[in-house]
Amino acid sequence: MSLETDLYAALSSLVSNRVYPNVFPQVDAGTQVWPSIRYTIVSSVPVEDLCGDGDDTTADVRVQLDAVDVTYSKMRALRLSVMAAMRTFPTPARLASNFDDYDADVKVHRAMLQYDVMGSSDPLPDSPD
């Protein structure tokens, strides 16, 4: 699967399937539905091997996840849920940085988490039986 498909699968249940690439969609005359998560590919580094560079599935990618909700406490709870989901992400992912802010224009709280997703590494093993 692709990184985008894996992100959606890992995070969609946290926000009633409101996981979007790059932008939050405008609905109902410009208002949003919260909570929601947005992901943005910040950078992608192809992995080089003897046969040349790899494709997107083996690239090491920095992805930013923006977890947004209407109150600070709800946003912090969503942030913790995102972090828990990313700990079991099928491709090894490391939290590289995170911070919170408030968007006064939209009146929402946002946690911004950047992950290094290491497509060049072996996938996480299945849990033992």
C-alpha cells in the first residue's frame, strides 16, 4: 500500500474518517467539521541501492500530521491517540518534532506532529501469537 493509504487506515477511526491530504475541505458555507486530521508530505528522500534509487514505497519520508479539535483538552486527547496509532504504524515511524498552537481565525486548537517514516526499513513484524 501507499503511505497515504496507510495513514488513512491508521488514523481514520480516530476522527470519523476525517483524514485529509494537504488541506481541510470547506463544507457547509466555509465551516469545518472537527475533530479532523490533515497530513502533508514535508520531504521524501529516495533510497539508493545497487539498482539505482528506489520508488516511493522505499523512500524515507517526513510527514506532518495536524490534529485539530475545538478545545485544548480534546486536541491533546486526539494528539495522544495519533501518537499511539503511529507507534503501531506498519512502516517504522519516529516522532521527530511536535508542538501545539491555536488558530484564532478558525478558533481551533492544533497539534502538529512530524514523523520520519522509514520506508527503507523493514516493516514492523506481526505481533506474536
